[in-house]
Amino acid sequence: MSSFGGAYQGTDVLLTGHTGFKGSWLALWLEQLGARTIGLALDPATDPALCTLADACSGLTDHRGDIRDAKLLETLIGDAKPRIILHLAAQAIVRESYETPLDTLNTNVMGTANLLEAVRRAGHPCSVVVVTSDKCYENVNWDYGYRETDPMGGSDPYSMSKGATELVVSSWRRSFFDPNGPIRVASARAGNVIGGGDWARDRIMTDCISALCAGTPIGVRNPVATRPWQHVLEPLSGYLELGARMLEPDGGRFATGWNFGPAVQSVCNVQRLVEGMIDAWGSGSWEDLSDPTAVHEAKLLSLTWEKAYHHLDWEPTWSLDQCLTATADWYRGWHEKPGSARTNCLSQIDAYESRARELRLPWAVGH
């Protein structure tokens, strides 16, 4: 049995952002799937970095460059002629967007426009998955999960940039890429991801692991903020399935926007997440560091993934407790044996696929 219908075996894939947290996991998974991957990214933004620790670049052709460089993208895509493009390169931190709003806007919006324009100019048949964020929606702090038909928006520069990116994707698709034509373009919006190897600043799991390894209380900025938490492999399975399905003869019907979120039980506040992580780690404590003068971050956010369930046959594989256990196991293994990062990633990819096969999920057992 071959995951994703064997679509990635021997297939030329362009992955942008392969040195980031999600990109490193995806690079390793593509290597396992037998893809011929070309990576384009900046140098890792953190030290330590999963890309380096897990040797995630060893299985791909590694290009370093900025997606704001339109000429670079045009040359790379024109030469490589990838069959599938997975576009993850972005400025991905909400609080950083307050410090660098123009860089955030240029990277996320113009970087995506550069990529789509390079695809248009190359004219080579391919499927393109542009990864944005659950924060692309105009957040009105309601109890309902956002659907793909809800309006784009965002009050902070990061969220706004992701909403604007979705508009860019929609515009290029409707203007230049007929869904029945050779180039199909979709966008993917995921929940808040957790998993081993994330050291980005201002991320809750970074704060958790730093404190747990040091034996100090975990500082929590916003314990009541509710988010759709999911392991990093969950949305990656959605991106991979979406890219594969758009290659099908009638794959143009998948060239639209998609949510990949967790089960309802995995939507919880930060306090519940941190306490679950402490339980999975086996020790630890937390303290409330709420600051009423801090920059704005949404209090309530959730996604519905009914569309993916009904039309892609996609659904989450791991429960929240399973996600937390996998995350704690990864960091514990790395903390005790720093050279284990790559092995830990590959074994968790195998475990995730095995669980998906047990659940008879179509992407794992064949459509």
C-alpha cells in the first residue's frame, strides 16, 4: 500500500520553506515517499533548527533564496518544471508581524504572487498548494468554526497578510488558471500545529519545552486563548493529499480553498494544552504571565474541515492526547540524545501512517 496513491514516487516536487519547522517535517516525509524534491528557502531562522538536527536537506536539492526575488523563482520553476509545488515559505509568527509588518506583508503576499506568476510564465502542467493559515479569516470571536466560504480578514499584520495571500491565490486562479486546464492552484488553511523540533520564538511549545527541560515553570501569556491544536503531520497529510488529487484527470475540482483542522475535542484553551503537555512529559508546572498591555491576539479561533471530509475523504488521525504524547516523546528523545532527531521524525511519520492505515483513511490505503 502506497500513501497518497503513489503520486509522489519519482515525482518532481518543489517545496518552499523547507528549512522551517513544517517544511522540515514535510521534506522528510517527501523523502520517505520517494519524491524528487527541490527545496527553496532561507537559512534556518532558529538555533537549534529541525532542518539541521534531522538532516532534512539530505534528501532534496537544496536551494537557498528569498521568495521575494521574482527572478529567482521564475528561473527555478522554469528550469525544474515541478509536477507539484508545495508553497510553505512565509513569515509565520503573529507577534513578529507587529515588529516587521512590511516584511511580513512582502514575504507572505508578494512572495506568493511571485511564485504564482513564475508558474504562469513557465506554463508547465502542475498542481500548486499554497499554505496560508487559519488566521486568514476575519475573526469575530464566535463559537463556530470558520468555513472556507467565510470572509478573509485579520486585525494583526500577520493575519491580514494571510487573508491577503488567499485573495492573491483566488485572483490568479480565476484570472489565469482554469481549473480544467493544466495548472491547478489550491490554498490550504491549517490549525495551530505542535510537534517535535519547533523552536520558533513566541510559540507555546517552544516555551513549554524550554521550561520543562530547565525544570522551571512554563510561562503562559494567554491561558484562556482557544485554538485548534493539531500535530504537524495532520495538516501535512492534507497538503500532500490535495497536491496528489489535483493531478487526477478531473483534479480541477480540488483547485480551491481547504481547511485542515483537528477533531472538535482538540479545540481547547492554552491552559488545557499546557497541562496536557505537563502530563505527557511527566513533570512540570506553569504560571500565568498574562499582560493586559500586550499586542492583540485573538481569544477564540476554530476551523471546520467538513469540506475536506466530504470531498477529499480527509480527517484527523491523532487525538489531542496522542499529539501531545508524540510531541513530548520527540523532545524527550532529543533532550536525552541530541543526535536522535532524524530517527525520531521518521519513526513518528511511520507511526502516523500506520495509525491512518488502521483507521482505513483513504490517503493511507488507496482511494
